[in-house]
Amino acid sequence: MTTKKGSQFKFVCYAIQGTGSFAVSFYFYYLYFLMQKWFGFGDKNNLALAAALGFVYIFASWQAGRFAQRCGYFTALKTGFSIMLLALAAGSQLHSAAGLILSSLVLSVGMCCLWPTIEALVSEGEDAEGLPRAIGTYNVVWAGTNALALFSGGTLVEKFGFRCIFYIPFAIVVAQLALTFWLQRHADEMARAALNHPVVLLPPDPNRPSPARTMAFRRMALLSNPFAYVAINTLIAVLPGIAGRFHLTPMFAGFACSLWGFARLGTFFALWFWPGWHYRFRWLVTAFALLIVAFAVILAAPNLWVVLGAQIFFGTAIGLIYYSSLFYSMDTSETKGEHGGIHEAAIGVGNCLGPGVGAVSLQFFPQAAHNGVIAVSVLLLCGLGGLLGIWKTAR
């Protein structure tokens, strides 16, 4: 897609992705603060909520990817946005914890139609040279708006109240739905134009890894990315607890606890322009080890400056792990919508598993202040062992 129309098409795809990332990140990051403020949710309750959202995300993402591949990308997008609008509208009028949890679960289902579809749309039609560039742009766009949502969300909540976590995403999703109709209208026109231009086949890349090596890295990426989200979603769910430990308001919690998001964004930029990490095991395993240490420090350190420093390493580690997972998933796949769904479903496993383990440990061992941190850290160490096992078998 090197034509002017193709560039416009991809630009709109990235616009939908970036605004969507801001909307859902803003909602789900500050949902936990809302539940704490309105219903007295502590770390255990918020972790259980995060685990439930992750559980739904597993199956909804998997099926959404298949739905997009079977019924069309634009049908999937319009279906997802319609579900999100209904969930946000209902949630804005609810006043019970059970009602808000249910509307959040429905919102998560709708959101799952967005990511696999956009991942496929920006990857379709790209050759071996264009695919890393497309994925790099995708990662930078969503990571940038994600970090912005965490950084600025607390200020928005303090200025407009907690109800704004419904109204602002609702307005964004309406705009996304309008852009989707624009995309669909122009996609048919581009498809007809493509029939008049012959496809130029590039010669095989002599430096490309063997099929066995690419498959091994895909398996390692599919294993490591869920564990990265074990750490991420556990961290997000206990942000109100971290804020309370250092006596931070939601606004200052957003400022202080968004540093890892900007570190991830910086990592995406670096990996986007430097392909030397492709199919290099030492980069992946180093990132995984760094993730474990940084996670434990963020959740257990008694000093805010130490927490801020650890976030830089945390964001760097999850940046490389996520980028690896998406790149290796898309690099050799033909059914990109379905593989995008598998990639997102793997994220859902981490979203469910990490908070679930943390909530269970706090339920049965509430007397240990850092028991949840220890339990999730042990889980991450198991993931590192699995990564090493796959690499040893592949060699």
C-alpha cells in the first residue's frame, strides 16, 4: 500500500487504533480508582475484578479474531464499537458495583473486536520490508496514547468527576465508528485499483531465519507476552493501593505511575528503527528477567523514587516482550485476523492469571503485606523457566 489512497487508509487505521487505546486505557486504568472510591474496593477486590476482565478477554479476543477473518474486518469493527457504546451508555447510568462490573465485562467483549482487526488491517498487503515498519507504527501509536491516558486520566477525573470515564470514551467511540464507515467505503475503491497494478514479488531474503527457528520464536513470544501482562495487569489493579501507600491523589498517581508507559513507548521507538533484535534470544530472555525484578521492586519498594526508577526498567522489558510477540505472530502468518486474535487471547491469559493469583494469595494469606507480590513473582519465574525450556528444545 504505497499509493496515496493506501497511505490515507493506513493513517485512518492508526487514528482508530490510537484513539481507541486512549479511550479503553483511560476507562480501565481509572475504573479501579472508581471502585475504590465508591465501593471501598481494596487490592484483593480490584485484583479479582481484573482477573474476571482478563478471563473474558481470553475467549472474546480469540473469537473476535476468527470473526474478523470470517465475516470481514469492517463488520468486526462496527460490531465491536456498537457493543462498546451500549456498555458505556449503560455503565454511565448505573450506581451499583455489580452493574458496573457487568457493563465493564461487556465493554471488554466489544473492545476485543478492535485490536485483532486493526492489527490485521495494518499488516495486510505488507512485504517483508514493510511489515516491521507497519508493526512499529502500530506499537508506537497505541503505546503513546496508552501512556497519555494514564498520565492525564487522573487530572480528568479530578476535574470532571469519575463519570467522565464513561463519557469521554463514549465520544471517542462514536468518532471511531464514523471513521470505520469511511474506511469501508474507501477499501472497495482501493481493491479495484489494486487489480490494475501487477504485484511485484521480491526475491527471498537470504538472511531470513529457518522455518524451525521462526516457529520457536513464535512459541516463545506467545509464552512470554502473557507473563508480561501478568505483571502489567497486576500492577494496574493495585495502583490505588500504591497511590495510598505514598499518599497520592488520582492526579498525582497518574503522573507518578505512568512512567513505565513512556519507557515502553521509548522502547518501541528504538526497536522500530533497529531490527538487530529480530530472532535474537538473548534480548528476549534478558527482558523477561528484567521484568521480574522491576515488577517486584515497584510493588514492594517503600521509597517513591525507587518505584519511579524501577518503572523505567519495567517499561523497557515489557516493550521488547510485546513487540516480539506481535512481530513474530504476524511475520509468517497468512490469516492475520485470526493470528491477531490469538495474540490478544494470549494477553488475556496474562490479564487473568496474574491478578487471579494475587487475589487468591491475599484471600488466604491476608496477614502478609507482600504476599501477592511474592506469589505473582514466583509465577513470573515459572514463565522464565518455560522460556528457557522452549529455547533449549529448539536448539
